[in-house]
Amino acid sequence: MTVLQGTALVLRTAVAEDVPALAAIRALPEVLHRWRGGPDFEKEISEDLADPDLHFLTIRQGDRIIGGIQWYAEDEPDYRHAGIDLFLDPGVHGRGLGTDAVRTLARHLVDDIGHHRLVIDPAADNLAAIRCYEKVGFRPVGVMRRYERGTDGTWHDGLLMDLLADELDR
């Protein structure tokens, strides 16, 4: 069980009992717009928790789950890095909690796991997420054209961002 202390939150390995709360957040329209999926969010999250290549943590403020953050590793020695993705309850947006969660996980991936490079890939038009990741030290690498299909069925660009270990804003 991984437990990481942030400034204003805690990241903890997600367990089956967390699935309903995580699914309720994923089903919110503002989250669904960015994360897509469904209609069975509980099944999708349960499958993510069972995936040995995906490390899924809850984002908690006190006893309340306010989101989820996950990471994966590319372990091929010549390309080794880790990738991050997260969703946060829109009711807590604008309070720096996304930045806190990303920074906390990034410190863990760099300091404890030993990754020298991290990546994240927000939608190119998700300016709030991009600003959040930049505060941690991520930098834009390039636009991935027509990277993901939106809820409207059309393809949308993604922004590839990366962070080198010595660029992490602690």
C-alpha cells in the first residue's frame, strides 16, 4: 500500500472500497468531458485497479476522496520513463490540489522509484491542466495531432509534456 503525503492531500493506493467514490467523480460531466468512458465506470475503474501495469491512487483530503491519479512505467532500459494521468472533482478545482497531487506523485516517481523523466498528455485545449502541470515543472514537448476522440465523436489534439528529474519544482 503506497501512501504519499502532499501539502494539502494524501495519495493512497486505491482499493475496491474506493471504486464507488471514484466512479461518481468520473461520471461528473466536467470529468467525463476529459476522461470519457462509461457507461459502467465502476467496472472500468475496477479493471484499472486489477491491471498490474497501472498504479492507481486515490487523491484524498481528510477522509474524502476527491479524485484519482495513476501512473505507468515504460521499463525498456533505453526508453525508461513514467507517465501520469489524473482526474479531480470539479468542486475542488482552482485550489491548487491538482498541482499538489501531481507534484507529490512526481517526487515519488523521481526520488523513490528513480525515474529521470516523466510524461503527461493533457488535451491541447485544457489550459487549466496545462498550467497545473507547468507549475510542477512539466514543459510542452509538442502537439499530438488528432490524438484522442472527444465526446462529440471528433478527434482532438493532445499536448505532450515532459519533466526531467532536475526540473521538478519541489
